[in-house]
Amino acid sequence: MTSEYNAAQRLLHKVKQSVSDFELGKYNDELVIKAAIVQDLQTLGKRVTEYRLIGRQEATERKRNMMLDRASSMADDHEQLKRRYEKLKQRKTEQAMYQDTRQELFQRTAAMGGGGAREPMDTAIVMDPQAEEGFWGRSEQALDGFIAQGMASLDSLREQRGLLQGAHRRILNADNTLGLSRSVITYINRRTTQDKIFLVGGMFVTCVFIYFIVHYFG
């Protein structure tokens, strides 16, 4: 039992180190470290589940409780690492999008303002260095504002998507409930019709039977 726990602890420590390296940028290939973290998280989840199953089968109550407590602790660490990795991955993706958008806007701005590139000597003479620095500073601030607005809109769209998904699930559940109710109502109506037929038939047979009794024995 100790070997399974030690193996899970070593893997847990490895995943923590990998996630920290990913956060600090201590890697050569981003795709490689992402794949390694995902694989290790999956393996860690399986080992925690297996260790919990072994603990439940332990005959000694004290040892069983200890193993289950360890499994719960490792499961919490595993879940925290998963959430931390997902947040880091999303943040790095947003940062990459931000840098790409910013670079593209800078290139477009430079291309729009570079109409005099055919005469670099004259442009260098006419432009004031301080004015150029102020222009680029204002442009950078404006671009940062645009990108911040875009990221806020993207977050809003994500939130709306989550709300729409929740509403869609509730609508499906309501539709399933209504479908079941319609089936029950149809069944009740069918049984009611059958009961009416049986009642009328029984009354008719009873009347005929009474008639014959009165006719022959009256």
C-alpha cells in the first residue's frame, strides 16, 4: 500500500514542478510541456482512484481511514493543479493573442504612416523626434485600450455562452419531463375509455340477466 502512495506522491510532485515551470516559462517547447502536464494529470487521477479503491478494501478500520484521508488529500491537490493549469493555459493563450493583435496593429499603423518611405532622408529631416515619440506613445495607449475592450468583450461572450448552455440544459430537462407527462396522460385517458366500455358492457349483461330471471321465474 505504501508503494502506491509513494508513487502517487512522486507523480504529484512532478506535476507541481511542471506546472510551475509552465507558469514561469522554463521550457523549450510549449507543446511538449503541455502534453506532458496533461498526461501526468490523467495518470495521477487514475492512481488516486486506484489508491482510494485499495483503501476501501482495507480490513483494518484505522488503516482504511488513513488511506481514504490520503486519497482525499491527493484528489484535492489533483483538482487544484488541474484548475491552476487551465487558468495558466488560458492566460498564456490570451497573452499570445494580445501580443499578436498588438503587433499586427503596430505594423498596420507603421504601414499607414510610412507613405514617405520612398524619401527616407527627407522624412528624417522633417519629423520631430519628440513629436514622433509622443505619437507612438499615444498610439500604444490607444491600442492597449482597444485590446482591453476586445478582451472584455470576449470574456462577456464566454459568460453569455455559459448562461445559454445552462438554459439549453434546463429546456431539455423540461421537455423530457413534459414528454413523460404526456405519456402518462395518454395512458390514463386510454384506461378511462377502457373502464367506461367495461362498465357499460357489465351493466348491459346485468340487465339482460335480470330480465331473464324475471321472465322465467317471475
